[in-house]
Amino acid sequence: MTHPVVISTLGGVIASDVMASIAWPSRPEPSAVRGEWLFAGGVIAVGVVVDWLCRAHPAHLPFIMPWEFSWLAFCGMAFILRWFFRGRSRLAAAERPGAWRIASLLAGMTLIYGVLQTHYLYLAEHMFFVNRLQHLAMHHLGPFLMALAMPGEAIRRGMPARLAALTRIRPVTRLVGVLQHPVVAPALFFGLLALWLIPSVHFTAMLDDRLFWVMNWSMVLDGILFWSLVVDSRPSPPARLSYAVRVLVALSVMVPQIVLGAFITFVGRDLYPYYAFCGRAFTDMSPATDQSIGGIITWIPMTMMSAVAILVVLNWMRLDEEAAMKAVEGGAEFPR
């Protein structure tokens, strides 16, 4: 049995290490604190109303309203947008995300919010191919568009200073470093996709509300971590990986996704009885057709996202090479 003194000593060392790694900013202005509390109060007030409407009058709500209200999705989206636009205004003009990056961020967030916080969620719970489209949006396309916008610095600058400081503590940076390791990141990316498609796991996750949301948010967060690693527009350093390694990382998830999608498409038996158990939204579609379309979505569109990412990375590399050539020739840096 471990002695309590040893446990307390270890705990103190860990706590000291964490606290020492935080560069605490000065106390914020009272007006800034009031602004944060007013915004948070407004978001919570609106969330309470929407949550009540979803519980009390679900049949009377339009398609764009939540089928199952999620506080995490609602508050997360609201605060990310607030911090992004406030942080953008605090950046130097040359560092501010331009129009196309803003559009990319908004498009990615809208896709993720749309498949999680509208009546689309009902269809995703009652059709396998719609569920695959949902995962395409929240694990591939939505996070890809968000990562392409590179909003991280603007979001960090817009956060309350003490919250932003927590994102730089050693445990957080080390965890992100592990999750974005060039071996771990693709293994986790495909592993989570495959995990939730294991028939027994899929059946349980679709019936268990808590596991269902674990599945959804694991896909979103992993997608953001993976694509922000791959489509980073900066050279290395400061980017974690060189352009060549990023291409290899994107390539490494293509083949297993092709195999998985082809297997689901051509297996010839119903792998996902959950949809027959709960009833399909489109009753005129057979289980075989539903599963085949879902397999094709896993096989082709999801795989093609890696091809698009490779083209993006090669474009960043070309622009950096042209900028380097212009610098050698004494010209201005090539604009992005």
C-alpha cells in the first residue's frame, strides 16, 4: 500500500509543475469582466429557452431547431465565434484572418452545428447513410474547413487572458503533442472512425444517449486535431510537421478508409440492425441499399478529403518555395 505521504508529495510536485508552467496575466479590467459575464448570461438565457422549447414543443419546431439540444454545442459555438472575432480585431492587420478564412471557419462550424443541432439529427438516428453523411460533416469536412481557416491564434487572443493562459500549460501542450504525433494522429483518426462502425459498438452507441454524444464529440474533436495538423499553412517550424510528412499522414488514412468503406458496401449482409430495430425514416429504402450507400460515403467522399488535403499541402509548399526564391532575388515576400 502506498504511503499517504508519498501520494501527497507526488501530488504537490505535479501541482507545482502545472502552476509553474502558467504565465498568469494581470487581473483584467472590471469592464472586460462585466462584458464576459453579460455575454455568458445572454448565451445561457437563450440556451434555456431553446432547451425548454425542444423538450416541451418538439413537434412544433422548424427543421433548423435542435432535435436534441446540446449545451456543449450551443455554448461552444457561441463562445468560439465571440473569441474569434474579438481576437481578430486585436491582431495586427497583417496577421488578421482574411475574408476567405472567415468564410471557411463559418462554413465548417455551420456544417458541424447543422448535423448536431437541427432535426437532421433525427434522420441520422434513423438512416445509416444519413448517419455516414453526419460523420463526414463532423469528422472530415467541417473540421477540415475550420482547420483551413487557422483560427487558433485569433481565438486565443479573444479569450479571457487567464483562460488563454491555461491553453499553454505544459500538461495541455504535451497532450496535444501526443495526439498530433505523426503516428498517433492518423491511427486515432481512422481508429475512431472504425471503432464507432463496429456493429456491436454502433448499436450500443445509438441506443445509449451518453455514449451517443461521446461518439459525436470524439469525432468532432479528433477531426479538428487531425486536420489542423495536416493543412497548417506554415512551414516547419513553427508547424509541427514538414510538408512531406503531412502528405504522408494524409495518405496513411486513405487506404484503410477505402477498405472499410468497400467492406461495408459489398459485405452482403445487414451489419447494422439498429436501423431496422428503431425504424428507418425512409421506409421505401431497403436495409441493403441503405448500408451500401453508407459504405460508399465512407469509401469515396471521406477518402477524397485526404486527396484534397494533399493538394492543399502541396499548394502551401509551392507558395513557400516561390516566396523563398523571391527573397533570394531581393523581391518582396510572396503573398498568401
